[in-house]
Amino acid sequence: MATVTYDKATRRYDGSTRPAVDQLELEVGDGEFLVLVGPSGCGKSTALRMLAGLEPIDGGTMRIDDRDITNVDPSDRDIAMVFQTYALYPHMTVGENMGFALKIAGRPKDEIKTRVAEAAKVLDLTDYLDRKPKALSGGQRQRVAMGRAIVRSPQVFCMDEPLSNLDAKLRVATRTQIASLQRRLAVTTLYVTHDQVEAMTMGDRVAVLKDGVLQQVDAPRAMYDRPANMFVAGFIGSPAMNLLTVPVDGQGTVQVGSLGVPMPRDGHGGLTGSTVAIGIRPEDLRLVGTGEGVEVVVELVEELGSDAFLHGSVTGGAEGGGPGRPPQPAAQGGEGHAGPDPGAAALVRRLDRRPRRRLTPPAGDPPQDRRPQGFSSAATAGMLRWITGRARRGRPRRARGHRP
Ligand code: ADP
């Protein structure tokens, strides 16, 4: 076990105009599970490979505990890496793959056998030790790759998108296994993914990168509640937060479609007359009756069973007061492809009966921990386009204003 420190660590590839990883400052605690997340090309794999020694660094230093590993050979860093492609040796059995690193390190045969057997037990691979990788499923291969890392008892695990080759269902099951295994082993782990749901569900803390620059590092819930900037606000959370750029009027109010929303009292003083960005999480919206809230024309209903996502557009102030055009429920089957989807159809029927149903953010000042923080004034307002409300099934807050 160990701590990991990136101290202004920088990697610039030859010929590129900006660093792939730019002065990264990050401390990972002993036994912590830290997830590096961000869109493709943001530098997460490079950051991980820098730690493992597979990528040289062009500036700054890196440490494991107090040991400067900046120029230490990868094989002397005591790090085990798990790759997206598993990188198993096809001609070796599962047992041989798992024990190979110990074998080339010259460990005694008995010790190798014992450690492989222990790891196989933990990973439910005991019955497969004599099989070759080609006779395994994707999930089993992934576990062998994990096993190969575990038998080394390294100070640090580095995992680079280890679940990306699995189908969606197996990915969910395996992420739970990896997260609980890591907690049991308590080995400091850096885990790379582009999937923010994976990041939020697995990590003790999550570090968000964009264009090689660290945006925020925090516990999942804290990041969800208090994103440090617009990028993190839009990236963390599914479905994504609605982000609107709107002017603040003389009363410290911003207009969201036809609804005036007062800015938090302690925040609007200096903002009057300027433009601010506000963020509203879809799950904080609820359906209310006519005459309240924000009028939304629903364009698409995504019916997931437990939830239904409504996609639509906010209609603006005065012109929003008319009868309103009926919603265009694409989920019901656009272009003559009316599909047998009773759940979505039922929701659409409810919406059809009350086409000017409104969605509203919580009234008045939002509670302290829900206030959008760190948003700065930004570009001009565009068309307000919402990825909107989630109608939760069987939960109390759905009931309000929901019945036709
Ligand atoms: P991520 O893992 O977040 O998808 P990477 O760390 O792989 O991103 O890449 C970060 C940036 O560095 C990207 O712009 C990518 O094109 C660039 N990059 C990655 N590897 C190389 C390389 N070997 N040579 C040149 N540029 C690279």
C-alpha cells in the first residue's frame, strides 16, 4: 500500500501544440480508489501511463510514498496494470498467465502456486486455471487480467478502461466486483474511464480532466452537488444537467422560459444586469399543474421502465401564453413507425391530455447545498433546449400535479 503524488506532472507529445497532461497536481491516498474520468482525448490514459512509467514525463515529478519515481524503470515501480484489451498470453493457461510475473521474478514454484490459487479463489476462477484464454468469456478474461495484477501484490493498481470490452450488463456486474475487491484488498488504485456513471459508482474520489487539465477532484456526491465549473456540471450526472445562459434583471431574477427564478439572495447583488449560467438537474424538476412552473413542449419521451426521460423545449415568456402546439411524441413512433411501447404511450397520452403541463425547479431560494456554485457569466443566451424531467415511478414527489 502506498500514496501516489503527481506534482505538476506534464507530458507533451512531439509535434502537439499543447500538453496531453498539463501540470497535473493530484494526491491519491493510501488504499484509495481514485477514478480519472473525462471525454476521449482528455489525457487520462497518458496520466495513468506516466505513473506506470510507460510514458516519460516532460515536467514535474511523481512519487509513490516519499520515493521519487520520475525516472525509475517501470519494472521497479511496484505497479500492476490492467488494460482494456486484457493482454493475456494466448498460448498460456489461465494459471500460467496469472503466475507469469512471479515466475520471471524468480519466485519459488510453491509460492507461485499458492498465490495463483488464492487469487483464483477470490475471482471465482479456480475451475478455469487449466484453460487457455480463447476458451473463456470476455468477463472471465477480464478477471484473469485482474488476477494477474493481484498475484503480484503491488503497491498500486493502474486500470485503464478495464470494462470497456464487456457488454452493458456484464459491465455493471463487474464494476461492482472490482470496487468491492479493491476495498477488500485496500490497494491504492487509479482507474481510468470515460464513463461518468462508472466513475461515480466506483471511486472513493473522482478526478475530472479536460484537455489535459485537472478540473476538479472530489468525492462523487460532493462533485454532483458542487461542480467546480460548467464543464464538470455538464459532465457529471445522467441525464446531464440543463445549463442555461440567462440575463439577471434589476430585481435579481433570471427568466427561465415563462418563469422568473430569483437568484439566491446572497449571490445576485453584484450580478444585476449581467449574464449568468444556471444549472438545473433533470431530477430536481417535477410535473405541476397548468399555471405553475415552466412551460415545456415535450418532443421525446424515453421510457426506461423505472424512469421516463422527457426531452423538450422551453417556450418563452409572452408567446408561451397561448394555447401551445401539441407535443410531438417521437417516442411513440415518428414517421409512421408507431411501436408497441405501452409505457411510453401511456405517458404520452397523459401529456397529450395536458399539453401545456409545466415543469418547475424548486420554488424560491434553493437550499444551500443545491445552489449552483462556481458558475460564471458566460456567452449570450441561445435557444433554451432542455433535456428535462425524470418522472420517477412509485416515489412521492412524482405524485404532484401528475394526474390528469
Ligand atoms: P484519453 O485516455 O483521455 O482518451 P490520451 O491520454 O490517450 O487520452 O490522449 C491525450 C492526448 O494525447 C490526445 O490528444 C491524444 O491524441 C494525444 N496522444 C496520445 N498518445 C499519443 C502519442 N503516442 N503520440 C502523440 N499524441 C498522443
